[in-house]
Amino acid sequence: MAKDADKPVPKRQGPRHVAIIMDGNGRWAQSRGRPRLFGHHAGARRVREIVSSCPKLGVEYLTIFAFSTENWKRTQTEVAGLMSLFHRYILKEMREFVREDVCVRFIGDRFRLDPKLRALMDETEEMTRHCSGTNLTIAINYGGRDEVSRATKRLAQDVAAGKLDPEKVDEETLPRYLDTYVLPDPDLVIRTSGEARISNFLLWQSAYSEYEFIDTLWPDFSAELFTEILKGYGARDRRFGAVSA
């Protein structure tokens, strides 16, 4: 008998774009008497499984929250460990992304990141640019308010330069300046670990997203659980402010 994760979710029912707040790595490790970084490594391995499951589930876009603008407040040891993990993970997975036809993008303010990490991010984007399978977006040093602030600044500069008529600025204008300008808005946002907050993630883009808050810690988030959540999404009535007929 095939596992539930092997049964495809019909594209007409499942979400096209799923965003995930991957929370709970530290608690997962501490519950096992291990340092928090042990949990982050376990969480990074879980990403591969979820990315690989996307094609058969009909998910064309997957956006994951790897490091927020607020995460710099963590201990220097944890931050340094995370930056090292990002570098090793990207370096290790780069060719695998190409092999699995995964197009990789990064969003967030790169200025504060180590130049070597930024260069590796640029190389990965260029190397996978031609891939036409799953679109994986990784948010590093990302914050929704920071993104809107940076986008507004660029919009204001275009207005000042005469490139944009301020009278024509509407809710369709700002998204063209966001980090996610090439992506559709997420249909579904999942947060693991039992916390019920959005933590400054995709604030503009998720205005009409469905949310799923689950107790499972990220390192325990499996393709089977992912499949069940997507099947539940198919039963939701998305009206976008309208009324069902």
C-alpha cells in the first residue's frame, strides 16, 4: 500500500505557493540534551525532504524562513553557527538543486551578510536560473517590515527621479519593488512548533493567505505531514473578501 505522501494532491485543489516558518529547531535539540545548533542541522536536512516532495504535491513555489532580521539578537555563537551552516548547506546542495531542476532565489537584505556567503548565494541563483521545476525561495536576513521599508525607499527614489508618477501609485505598484516581485503571493503559510504568530514574515504578500499553525517541531516535519496539510487546504473556501454564491 502506498504511503499518503506518495499520493499526489490535485493541482486544482492544492496550493501553488506554500511558505513555511520553520520553527522549533532549538527546542527539538534541547529536548534531546543537545545544543541548539544540533537542531538547526537537523532542520536543514528536513528542508531537502520537503523540497523533493513539492513536484508530486503540485507545489510550484516553496518559500522558507531561514533567518530573520530579528535573529541577530541571538547569541553570537548561535548566529555564527547558523551562518556557517547556511554556507555549508548551499555549497553542498547547489548541484543537487540543479539535478532536481530546482530554481533557487534568496530574499532579504544581503548587505549585513558575509561577502563569501553573498557570493555563494549569487552563484547559486545564477547556476539554477535555467531550472524550471520547483521554485525555492530562501529568506535570509529577512523581515517583512524591513522589506516594505526598502521597497518604499526604492519607489520614492523613482518618484524623485521622475520615473514614476506619484498619482499612479496604487496597491499594485509597491509589489513590483518587493524582494518577491517575481513570485505569486503565497496561498498557504505554515508555521511549525506550536507558536501562533507570523513573526514579520511576508507581511504584504500574505494578506489573503491561509494559515496553518501546527505543534510539530520543524525537524520532525515530514513529507507525510506536509501532504496531509495540503489536502486539508483543498477543503478550504477561499473567498478573498467576497461571499460564497
